[in-house]
Amino acid sequence: MTTAHNDTASQRDSVRQRRGDFVTHLYGLHRTISSDNRHAVAEARRVMARLRRCFAGPRQEADAYETVFDFDPPEAEQHVWLLVAGLFALHPQPRLEKRHHRASIGTAMGILAHDRGDSVRRRFTQLVSVEGPSLPHYLRQCVQLLSTAAVPLDYYRLLDELVELLTDDPYGRNTQRRQRIRLTWARDYHRAGRPDGAATEDEPETGPEEPTA
């Protein structure tokens, strides 16, 4: 039994590392685009363009397969990794500063709502109200809004949370975890809208830490 437990823990750690390596690669694309190497910049821009086509349908989604499958996503998570790749291409950014580390999309939307008000609030309310197949549509809209204001988003955390929200759960075992993620997003959204800002000392972590570079 101990051996089986160790094997399962090892598999989880391997998946965590692959997720982290994948998101680190996405941040690296942004860093390359900002470099002085014209050839590398052009190639990174082409990759980003292919990732954005994830939202154009299954045929265009295939353009992103090389970037995603190079990091060997678990079969159950493949569609989530493709989604995150497309979202990153819509709102590319450098790796986050420490003060934004592990901030949820609720925090990001709350920061934006503080400046833009009801239109952002409506989008966020839709995001936390939908489930399953509808979630990527509203998530894309939120990320596009964040991009217009350059509000940072932690893609390490987002990938972890979307795996919980969007992978198959035939026995309903993830129901409580999914509800907890939505409630965390909602709490973070309202905290971020306070005059004293988004940062709080007691905010719990959700999902594994990003890998060290």
C-alpha cells in the first residue's frame, strides 16, 4: 500500500512539474518577443499567433499542438492546456512580480472593476456562474478585458484551477473543490475592489506552487 501511495504521489509531482514547465515556456515566449534577437522575436510571434488560433475551431487549434504536446500533458488535461495557451496568447505578459504571485483571476478582475465598474462586474458574475462547456467562452472575455488594461494574471495558478474546473468528473468527486475555487475567485474579486487594495496576509494558496527557475 505504501508503494502504491508513493507511486501516486510521484505521478502527481510529475504532472505538477510538467504544468509548471509549460507555463514557464509561455512566459518565455513573451520574454523572447521583448528581446533584441530579430529571428527569435519573429518565431515567437508566429507561435503566439498559432496559439491564438486555438479559439477558431478544431482545425485551427491543431496549430497549437506542437507547443502544448511538447510538455506531455495528461490526456485528461489536454484541452485545458490548449485553453490556457490560447488565453496566454490573448494576454501575454512577463512572469509576475512577487506581489502578484498566485493572485487569482478574481483578484485581477477586481482590480479592473475598481476602474471600470459595472461592465467588468457583469462579466465576472457570468464567469463565476457558469460551468463546464460555457466557462471557456466567459473566461476568454475576461482575459481580453484584462489585456486591454494590462492587468496581470497568474497563469500557473489559472492552469491548476482550470484543471479542477474543466476535467471530467463522472462521480462528482470534484464538486466541492470546484465550488471552493469559484468562491475563492468571488472573495478575491471583492477584496481587490477595496480601497486598501488586493493584498491580504491570510489568503490561502490554491494549487501547487510554480517551479523554481
